[in-house]
Amino acid sequence: MKEHKKYAVIGLRALQRASAKVAENARKNNYKIPIWKNGRIEYEIPAISTEQTSSLDAKSQGV
């Protein structure tokens, strides 16, 4: 079971990296992207995120 969890975590992180790249590209080019907000889909230019992840987080989670 641990191996399946490991692959789920790897997949989730890949999706997070991909979504961060899409948001960055949308900000640079002034594009609106669909965001689930207030119980419906709204199109807006994503705000700048100050949240950062580090490799220390991965080590602490055992990946």
C-alpha cells in the first residue's frame, strides 16, 4: 500500500507544478482562467501567490 500512496503523492505534486505554470503564464499574458469560486466557475486573472514549497517538505513527508 505504501507504494500506491507514493505514486499518488508524486502525481499530486506534478499537478500542482503544472497548475502553477498555467497560472504564471496567465498572469504574464493577462489571460483569464476558470476558477471555482462562490459555488460556480468564474473567469479571472490569477493573483500572485507568495506560497512556496521546498524540498524539505517532501523529506518530512517521507517521499
